[in-house]
Amino acid sequence: MAAANRGEEPDSMSDVVERTRTAVLVDFGGVITSSVLRAFTDFGASLGGDPRLPLYLLRRDQRSRALLADHECGRIDAEAFERGFAERLRAHGARVPAEGLTARMQAGMSIDQDMLALLGEFRAAGRPVALVSNSFGTGTYDGVDLAAVADVVVISAEVGIRKPSRRIYAIACERLGVEPEEAVMIDDLQQNLDGAARIGIGGVLHTSASDTRRQLAERFGITA
């Protein structure tokens, strides 16, 4: 019976804590900010047509997807992306000027002070934190002291690789000095968590600061 009990104990524990980890990797848009998807939908509504058009193009239109990939990887700058994406919007009936397009798309986003506070608690407790963010437009990070948010900042255009490529997560771990198995990625998109999982990084699908705090503690043993 003693052997049987020892065999059952890890299974029951795994229902609560998957693995004790020490480091936090965190997305910017949609995690440290309010929802990017909602902001893009609000922007779509402002064009007077289908509010889902911007997201539809970025997800399904091959030319728009290529523009986004090139921009996020730093192969084209914000102005080139704006010109190209404005053309794709116009091709689908939305009359929109290119200049300042990315700023208007993100106008509905705001900084989540609760997430900033949570990350601050982790750093104060000695938990290493890396920001892992796909670039978009200019001024995205204005108003946020990234050095106060994270020990390491990995921006896709600066390293030439974007999420969900496993390499961008590996770079973040290398710069933090931790193994992937020691880290958890917080992101609002499952595809980005799937990319991180391919090298052994745990994942938290973010919906709110309070839920992310709970998941980190209950599933991975990460507390401030």
C-alpha cells in the first residue's frame, strides 16, 4: 500500500502544479495593455464597414499577412507597412489614409496597471522577467519604462524573428540566463504559447492580471 500511495501522490499533485519554474516571459500588446483584438475591431468599426475587416485581412489575406510578417521581423518599417496595409484596406472598400495608420489602429489600447504592478512584484522578489514582443508601428511602448518592467527586452524587429518562432523565446531565455524549462510565457494568443511550448516553456493564456497571478501560482509555483 505504501508503494501504491507513493505512485498516486505525484498524479494528484500534477493536477495543481505542473512544474515549479522561476522565470517569467511576458507579451506586451494584449497583456501589459488592454486587448489588441478589441482595439483593431474598434478601429474597423470607425471605418464604417465591417468592424472585423482589419483582423480578417491580417489573419487571412496573404498580402496583408506578408506585410505584417515583414514589419514584425524588421524587414520593412512602420511607414511601409502602413502604405501597404492601407492599400489592402482600400481594396476591400475601406477608404483610409496611410499616414499614422498603426497609431489609429492602436488608439483604443491602454496600459494595464495591474499587470505592471504584478511584474514589479515578481522583479522585487528576485524573479527574472523578460518582455517578448512582436513589433507593430511606432510609439507602441511610449509611456512605459521597459527597463522598469523587465530585466530583458526582446523586440521582434530588433532580433529579426517574431513570435511564435521558437528562436525568439530561446533568445529571451539565453539573455535571462535560464533554461526554457525554468520559464513561463504569458500571452493573450494561444499560437504564441504553442510556439514557446515547443522548447519546453510553460504557458499562461492571459485574460486578466488576477487570473494570470492565480495561474502562475497554482500551476507553476510562481509567486511574488
